[in-house]
Amino acid sequence: MSSRGGAGSRLGTRWSLVLAAAGLVLAGCTAAPADEQAGDGQPPPATSTAPPKPVSLAVTPAEGTAEVAPGEPVTVAATDGKITEVTLTNEEGKVVAGQPSPDGSGWQSAEPLGYGKSYTVTAAATGTDGKPASTTSTFTTAKPARQTTVSMNLTDGETVGVGMPLVFTFGSKITDKGAAERALKVVSEPAQEGAFHWFSDEAVTWRPKDYWQAGTKLSVNAAIYGKNLGNGTFGKEDRAASATVGDKLVAIADGGNFQMKVSVNDQEARTMPISMGKKSSTTPNGSYTVMSEHNGYTMDSGTYGVPADSPGGYETFVKYAVRMSNSGIFYHSAPWSVGSQGKRNVSHGCINLSTENAQWLMDMSKKGDIITVQNSGGQELEPTDGWSVWQMSWDDWKAGGEKN
């Protein structure tokens, strides 16, 4: 019995050793605990929660501010909390509309204020600590020394050409040109790079770097009301217009072969015989932009300083006329010069076409189309003559704007 008992004990010991070894092997193949798996064996990152804070409210304009430009927005900003209520009223108690930001961190007035009035802003908010807070600001708006208007060369709803510049003409001199540019909003869809250029203290023009893309949607807002434009001058009222850029029409009038080639969307549409300015009144070379169209127009040399009854003067009615410059350059119907069209230049500076061709081109063209004159024997077209903005390089154009 004892011998059997001793053998069994030794056998059990051997099995214990085998099982222990197996356990070591199994342990090497066992998955690590969940907390060791995260981050490849690294402990999970500690999470932190920002401590609760009282809300801080900032109102612009601040309490007691005077001479506030009524066209600038009133704003409220909350730090470490959310705005719960804002009220903006004038001295008669009338509420001014406003718009909160989606995340509750801000508020902004949504309509302009009046000149020379007192306003009060009352704002309430709750901090991340759950505690409410409020603030009040009372301020006064400016009384302008003078007000100015603005007009635009864009008519709401019209279709324009790919070369259309956007001209803003003020009713008085502007001393703070940067402020004026910031008030003039030009939006295009698709978006295109562009810039302002001041040709005088009263007029600023915006043009894209390259021709507009056909089909572009334009939205222009001259939001000058209540804006301080310098030297006590404030904007009187806003102007706005939307337009569409139509087909790309470009015409090239060549004084070398007395022909005008018209292309639409880069495809040749028609070539027509022309007659341009004779040697005593040459047509300037350069890229013109169509400014206006006229069914029935009296061509009068007096518009550029030559009386109709003087030598070289004239006063002639034409059926179709399209202005290309301020100095009196048109393309127009000229049945009296059909015999010279395609052969020689005999006009006083305009581009003469037959009545049929002038009508065809005027029916096709629109404000903002491009008419390029070359080989005329004349001087270079001045960029200031009409809307001849494409006479300037992009670098020269940008140099004439303000750096905002």
C-alpha cells in the first residue's frame, strides 16, 4: 500500500509540473486585460473638464460712446457662457431688430440706426457656472456734417457683357476711400478675383482680374448708409442691384483690312466691312467697353467741343448707335459711307457700319461687351475714357485701390 502510495505521489507531482508549464505557455497566449489593450498597452488618456466660470459680456459700442456711425452693427459677445436675451431700443423705446449667433456666443443688430439718436442695449447671459449676468450700454450716434449719395452703372435685372466694370459715383469727394470700399460689396457666382480703382475722388470702379465668365451671377450692394466716409461725410442711402453676365461677345475692328470680326463665346459669328476715323480724326487703338445703346441718335460734334456749324463740325441723325467712350466714339449705322466701308477710313473717329450690320451687332451686343480697335493709325485709348478699364494691366489696376 505504501509503495503504491509513493508512486502515485510522484506521478501527481509530475502532472503538477506539466500543468504548471502548460499554464505558463497558455498565459503567454492569453489576451491582455482590457485596460492594458487601450493605446497599445498604455493607460487611457485622462479626461479633463474645464472648471465652471462666470460669463463675461462685451457690448460694442461701449457705455457712453458718442459719434457712433449708425451704419455699423451693434454687437454683443459672451465669453464662458451663452446669451439668453438682448434688447436694443432707441430713445423713444422702439426696438431695433437683431440676430443671435447659432451657438449663443454673440448677437448683432440687423437694421441700421438713425442719425443723432440715443440707443440702449441690455444683454443677459448665463455662464458655464450656471449663474446669470447682465449688462447695459447707452450710446449716441453721429450727426453728419454732410451726407452723400452713390449711383451705379448696373441696372437691376439686366444682362451684361463679360467686360462689364462696376462703377460707383459719389455725390461728393470721398476722403476715406478705404471706408468707401468696405461699404461696397461685390459678390459673383462663381467667385472671381477683382479689385477697386479710383479714377477720381468721386468715382471708384471694380473690375475682375480677367473677363467675367459667361453665366456669372452678380450681386452688388452699395451699403453706404450710416457709414463714415471721412471728413464728416456719411452715406445717405444704399443702392443694390443684381445682374447676369451673358454670352461672351468680342469684336475686333481692324484698320489694316477695314473689317470687324465678331465672335460669340469664342466662335466667329460674322465679319463685316467698316470704315474708321480718317487721318485728321483717327480712332484710338485699344479695348473699349460698350456703355449704352441707342435706337435713333443724333451724332453731334459739339459734344466734344466742335460746333456743328464750324469747319469740321456735324450734326447727323443715325438709326443705330452704340457708345464706346465718353469722348464720342460710337459704332453706328452710316449708310452714306457704305462705298468706303471695307476700303478706306473716312469717319470722324467712329466705326461706320452699314445699317443692316449695325442693327445686327446692336441686337447681339449689350453693355459690357468688348470692342477692340487695332491698326487704326491713331493714338492709344485712355483708360479714363468711358469704361475702358481693360486698357490697364492688373498690377496697375490694383495700384489704384486702397489697401484695406
